[in-house]
Amino acid sequence: MSIRHTGYFRRVRLVLVTATPNSVAQGSGTHVAACNLQAGLEALGHEVQVLAPRGLLAARTDPFSRILSNILFSRADVGRCDLLVGLDLDGWLLAGRVAAPYVAWLHGVIADEARFERGLPRLSLGVQGMAERAAARRAAMVLALSEYSAGRVAALYRVPASRIRVVHPGFDVTRWQKALASVASVAPVDRLCVLSVGHMYPRKNHAALLRAAAVLKPAFPDLAVRIVGDGPERAHLVAQSARLKLGGTVTFLGHLPFTALAEEYARSHIFCLPSLQEGFGMVFAEAMTAGKPIVACRAGATPEVVVHEHNGYLVPAGDDLALADALATLLRDPALRLRMGDSSRQEAVRRFGLEPAAKRFLEAVAPLL
């Protein structure tokens, strides 16, 4: 072990276990989180080994391949380290089999997400939730991204509160700022634009945004609602948009590469994702970095990111008229959008940088080092 110090900490060697290696292109928040933590810790002078699937499993991103990857991980895969950190359910079978303490770093509580789903997604999340529960119960410490998630870990996984720490995540704010600056010359749409970004699951509640758009359409006939993402709800949402006669209002964009996504943030006026459940909601942090006011539901961890009447509006879940009213307030008032957008941008820079997030992580796990 090196005796070099970085801030309050000696140089730490950490093994980060993630079984979603190829899913960045598909928007995997877990894999992006792993990359972000690695970058933040390495910027502070620490060492990070990433343990990920190999061979044929390296190209698979389905949940059952993820579980199989965990079964195949072995003690021999783990090099000398001070800490073994598993993302979500990853690494639960290594807990207790290596000398280093095991930390379960949960990016949204899978068993909590499963409550909002149906059919095959619910079954899949149920199986993953059992593995995540095992990970959380075997861990020396569980890291949750929000107070809301910490409460769900304690309630659903029966983990004592004394073993849970809340660590707000970070992401590459500088990369986002550069991307946004590079597309700043992109001509804005000649219509007021509401952007939504998120995987299309029932808990993301895109249907409420479509209903709100139908309410807004008579007063804002040129309104554009652009939805980035894909998932099992897409066919239902497309059909709902057709029933509501929103064909000229709503555009479904599917998954987008990073630069194209930055362009969508740059040209939008408001960000809206009315989720019914969020473990944290990194898309809100992205929208804040882009300087956008946010409209969302007062549900899950969203109130820990979006501050009502400061950088956006929070409305009761299930109240479509309140959602439409909040959007209308911002659509009518450019000065208000600018003021809330500036508040968003300042908050993002202060809270979500990679190095501040890595420092929060180290402070939380310090008792185990």
C-alpha cells in the first residue's frame, strides 16, 4: 500500500464490480456511474480496477446474463485491493470471499422499481431484486444515492440504518459543458420545446406528459414535445399520442448518441420527466447542467434534486392538470425560464462534478479503509 496521501485519504486501491460493460450506448445508468466513479477517484490519485464480464457475456446486457456474469466472477479475478465495490447487485457472490470489505453501491433500489412495472420487466426486476437484496445484506456498508433510496433499502431489504450511507452521485459536468458549448450554435426550434429523457417504463410516467400536452395544445398550438428514450412502454405511448391527436406535437426520438442528446438539451426550453419513482434521477442533473428549468412530480428522490420554485416546479403525482399548469407557467414566461435555468446550472456545477462526488464516496467508506 502506498503511503501517499490524497486529501484526507491515503492512496486507495478499489475493485469496482460491474456486469453491464457494453451498455453505455444503450443508456445504462449503472455502467455510466461506474465510469464516473472510476474517473473521479483516479483524478484524485487513487487506483481503480474494473471487474466486468469477459467473452460472450461481454456483449450481453440482459438481466439474466448479468446474473450469470456474477456467478462466474471468482476470487482470482480480484486483485489486491482495499475495498470491493459492487454496483447494484454486482459482486454479491464475492462478498466474504475476498479479504477486502464489500460495499454495495445501489443506483436505485431494484425491488422498489419492480413495484411500478408489469409483465416480463416486473419478473426480471424481481429476480434482480433478490440478488440485490443478498448484496445489500452481505455488504459491510450500503451506499444509497438519496435519502429516499436509503429508506427503501432499510424497508425492502431489511438492512439496518447503521450500515447505510447516503452519497449523492456525480457525473462528467465538464464533458457536458463542452458538448453543450459545441452545439450552442445549433439553431433552436422555432417552437416552444419541452424535452423528456428516460427509459420508457411505467414508472417514468411519460403517459402523464402526453396527457398534459393534450391539455396545453389549444393554448400553445406550436408546442413541441420531444421524448428521448426507448423501452417496453414505447408502443403504448405512440398509440396514446395518436389517440390524443398529438402527431404534430410529440416526437419520439428513441435512444440518441451523446452529441445528439446534447443538441436536444440545448434547443429545448423546459425539461420534464414526471417519474413516479426515482432513486436519484441523473437526467435531472443533466438538464440542470444545460441550464433548463425542470417540471417533475413530487415523488421518490426527485425533491432531493429539483427544488420547487427554485430550479423548477414539483407537482403531485397523478395530477395531470397540475403538471400542465406548471408547464404553462414556464411556457408563458421567458424571464422565469431563464432565472430557473440559471439556478439549475449553478447547482449542477456545485453539486455534481466528478471529483466532489469521489470525495463524498471516500468520506462515506472511510470507516472501512
